[in-house]
Amino acid sequence: MNASSNPAVFLLAALATATVVVLLGKAQPQLSTARTPPPGNAINRELIFLDPAHGGADAGSNLGGQTLEKDVTLAFAARLGTALTSAGFTVLSSRDSDLPALLTADQRAEIANRAHPVACIVLHATATGSGVHLYTSTLQPSELKAPDSQYDAPAFAPTPWDNAQAAFVTQSHALAASLTAALAKSDLPALSGDAPLRPLDSLACPAVAIELAPLLVGGADPTPVIDAGYQQRVATVVAAALRAHQDQANAAANPSRGPTS
């Protein structure tokens, strides 16, 4: 499925495309330092960044036959983007087609970090295991004072590019826990853990990698990751869980207003 055929999915496609064109027109940037957002660059509480892994010459894993990971992540991103849009979010993606020139992990992280999304979701797929695998960064939480809420910008300070996620690891764990619980409640097997998946460590936002694996339930034939119905089911649950997680955060940040509708 080509995500670019559904323009409603990527409401910030123009912004993403402009950023990508600028990046591809330059030599690969030597990004050794990230900076946490200064005051005035507050987190966009309704923006979700999606990163369908691989693309172009990087096909990712071969998932059997002619099924390539780069195609599965792109198709899943389109379905998840639509579900997130329906849930009231704005969606920015690192790619909405199979770009001929692959963006580096640093370039993908830079697109996200410039936009200050409230959550970053990196998408992968595998032919092994069952259900949905969720991963957070292996980094330990930094000693930098965390924001009072996920909407406040952390203190402005130079941060090693590969350590940017450290200030958000605790929030990432909370987000992963919410997604894992929602998937399990919907009878979708879900496992969570930490993994050194790029660009997780360089993302300056709550970040979770979601990896689709074949669905094995009750001795039935496994449902492959390319199955549209399976992808849609996971996308619907994840979008609803992100909405509920965000509404709880909104209520905590603005107790006098109560949950958003």
C-alpha cells in the first residue's frame, strides 16, 4: 500500500517534504550534539511523529516471499496515520513513499526534534515471534531535571546527539506501558522491553518502537504482518491508546479543565 495515495493521513506532508528535500540536498550532516528545546519551543501536544523504518535501497528484513520490511512499515504507517488523524492528532512522517534516497537515522531524528512532537513512534516488522513488540531506548534516565509535564520544554542545555532520549526515557516507559496494556486488553499479544534501535536514542520526545510480528492465536494459522486487517486492528488500538494516554496527560496538566473530549 502506498501511503501517499491517502493525503488525509499526513497533514504535515508539506513540512516533512520540505525538510527532507533540504536534508537530501546537502552532504550528510555531522550531527554530534542535540539541544533540548529552549523556552518558547514548547512540545506540540497534538503532534505525533511516525518513522516507518527502512526505505529505498535499505529493504530491511525479508519477511517471506516478496514481503519486505520497508513495505510493511510504510503500509502500517498509512493505516496508523489515518487512525491517529481520526483520533484528533496531527501526524508528521519521515516518509510517505518509498524514497529513492534513504534518510539516515540522524536525519529522521532531526525532522522529529525540530517539530517537538508529543510522541515519536518508530515502526518495524519481523517474521519471528507473535503479536506486537514494543521497545524503548536502552538509555538510562538523565540527571537533567525532567519537565513538570510532557508539555513543558526541558531546561535548555547541550546534549550529546546519541543521548537525547535520556531526558524522556521515563515518559517513554509510561507510554509503552499504556500501549502494551491496551493491546493486551484487545486480545493482541504484546511484549515490551528495551532495544538499541535507531533513531530512538536521538529522539527528544517520548519515543516507542512498535514492531509487528505474525499473529498467532489459538492454534489457528498465523496471520502475516502484511495482512491489512491485522495492521488495521493494531493501528486502531494504538491510536485509541495514544488518545487516552494524551487525554490523561492533558487533564494532569490542566486539572481545572478535566479530560479533553
